[in-house]
Amino acid sequence: MEDKKVIKSKTQNIFIEGREKMTLTGVKDVSSFDENTIILDTEMGGLVIKGTNMHINKLNVDDGNLNIEGFIISCSYTEKSTSKKNGSFLSSIFK
């Protein structure tokens, strides 16, 4: 009988509370951030969060958890990772 290995990929979840608080799981790295844009590398690919007066309250890359506060305008996934080892963030958008 053949033994099959089951490989579970980590999940990535986003919880937004009233467009003012965001909790993410599955975060690998924060590529860059300021009060208007946060660029992340997640288990599901690159993620760009846009808003105003945003700040990171808690980041734990060992657990993959991130908490953000501020007014959230949009979240959009990029096709590829945003980490620097795969090229710049702009190069991944404009391919």
C-alpha cells in the first residue's frame, strides 16, 4: 500500500473591522510601509493595502500575524511575491 504525504499550505486570512482595524494571518514579510500604503508578502502572494493614517500595531512574522489600524481604502493582491529577492515591487506590477 502506498503512503501519501499530505502537505498543508499555510492559510492567509484577512479580517477588517469597520474599515478601521485589520488583522491578517499568513504574513511572511512586510516589504514597505508608510501611513498611506503597506506592502506585504503573504502565503497567497503579494498584498497591497491602501488607506490613510495607517500604522502597524503588531507584527509577528514567526506566527504570520499582523494588526493594522487606520482608515482602510483598498486591499489588492499582486500576482507574485513582493519580497526584494524576487525583484522590486514595481517590477512585479509592470511585467
